[in-house]
Amino acid sequence: MENNKEHRAWLDKHNLEHPLVIAGPCSAETEEQVLKIAHELKESDTTYLRAGIWKPRTRPGNFEGVGAIGLKWLQRAKKETGLLTATEVANKAHVDLALEHDIDLLWIGARSTVSPFIVQEIADALKGTDKVVLVKNPVNPDLALWIGALERMHTANIKNLGVIHRGFSTYDKSKYRNNPEWQIAVDFQTRFPDIPLICDPSHITGKRDMILEVSQTALDLNYDGLMIETHYDPDNAWSDAAQQVTPSSLIQITKDLRIRKEMDDEAGYQSKLSQLRAQIDVIDNALIETMGKRMKTADAIGALKKTRNVAVLQSKRWNEILGKMILEGEEHGLSEEFILRVFKAIHQESINHQEKVINS
């Protein structure tokens, strides 16, 4: 799929002076709830009112959505407030109902993106539509799968496309509900700069008090917009209560966000520099997390050596690692001198960790 600016025409036509905002409840619960939230968002920067109608849950027994009746509530909300409407679709039946109720934006969820069969079914049902179609990243960090889903939409002659970055599942303990893995989204953006990229900080964080921080990082990385789950009574929401914010909190978040504007060549330079520095910050944070994991493994090695009364330093193993890393570094444009300095420091820290375990 080649870059094509027609894919972002749906976004450009709004002539927004700020990043796009898609907001609304995780789930449509009642007609009163949908309308109340819509009216509270009417005077905000929100362009699209989102609400989950069908909610695929990890385990059965949880609230799985009100079904098609919720689409009528979205229709009424649009009529009363002028907000455009958005919901998730996961199969042909969902698509048909959403189109029948004139929903403006449809997105494909992370659980659906993982299956080419589901994506193709949705693409076939949407073939040639003028609706906006956004594709969430797959559950696991797989850029090819994400791009493949988008290509299926493009092949189905769907013009108004975009993607949503909602983070990736991980078995490791993390402060995030879904690890952002920012570099994957940056790689996507580099390959397809004309495809609108929307951040979903609600699903990345899983915590409302982190929404602003993650939203700011997204804007620093030049994302086109945000999808933020919003509920007038988040603590009593029927799904994903911890990650939803009130409409007033959403309005404050959008006010607090620092948005770069390109006004001249100097501003353009500063904007690009800020974007690149934000990418560096993301990579550096990932490096620190990786180093922390490495030292935890070193601790485990130290504990194992202690049980067998084995010396900390294993010179043969160290020389093998160093030789391998020098070759790996050369393939990535890194000098031997740099690799030696870095890995000697890592090795020393690893020895320190093991000695601490052995001598404890």
C-alpha cells in the first residue's frame, strides 16, 4: 500500500486547530447515559462521540454491550448535539447495523485485527464505503499484522482510513495496562506518514491519572489525535471503570496538553526537533526498562551460582558475549569502541548484582 494523502482527507476536512478528539463511554449503558455524556461533551474539543455497542470481553460473564439498541441512542445524541458518532465493529452483522444507523466512524478492535479472516469479512462488508474506518493495533506487537489489516481495507476501496495505537499486551509486569511500545507506532508512522495516527491512552494506561502523560507523549510524537474514554460517573461504569475520565476532566486534559504549531521555518525546525527528541525519550525509557530486566536475570544467576558455590566471573562466557556484541554492533552502525564501553559497564553492574546476592 503506497502513501496516499486521500486517506487523510476525512481528517483534514474538519479544519481542526487542535488534534482530533474522539471521546465517550467505554460502553453505551443506557439512553440517558449516552445523551448526558454527549451533551457534556458538546462544548468540548470532541469531534466524534464514541461508545461501545458490542463489547468483546476477555472472559465470559462480564457486560458485553447493549447491542443494536445502542445505535439508536447514538443517532439521537448526534441529532441533539451535532457530534459525529463512532463505534467498534467485529463482524459483518455489526457493520450492516452500523451502516443502517448511519454511524460516521467505525473502528476494528485489537482482538479483531489479529485475525485476517475477521478483518477480511469486515473489509468485504465495508467495500467502497465513505465512512471513516480506523484499525487498532493487534493485541501483540506485530507491525506486519497491523499493516496487513490496513491493506485489506485499502484493497476494499475504503478511502477514509486511519489507525489507532492502543498499546500491546505483555506478560511482564508494567505500569501500563498495555505497553505502548512507542517505537512500533513510530515505525508505522515513518512508513505511512499520510495515514492518520490516533492514540488511545485509555487502553494504554488502564488508569485515568496517566491519561494526560500518555496523551502528551503521543502529541510530542506527532500523532493526529486522541481517543479517550469518558463517562459522567466513571467509578460506576459498567466496563473499564478505572480508565475513564469525566467530561470535565477531558476538557481540562485538552487544555493542559502542549500542542506544537508550525508558523514559520524556525517553528518547523523546532517542531521536528521536538518530535525527534520525543522519540529519543521513548527509546531511552525502553533501554532503562530492558537494563532493569537484565539485572534481575543477573540476580537469578547469582542465586543459582550461590547454591553451587560457583565463582561470579566466567571469563570464557564474557569474552564470547563481547565478541558477539561487537559484531552485532557493527551491523547496526555502532563502533567497537562504543560497544566495549557500554558492555563493560553492563558487565560490571551485572557482577555487582551477583556479588551482592552471593554475599548476602
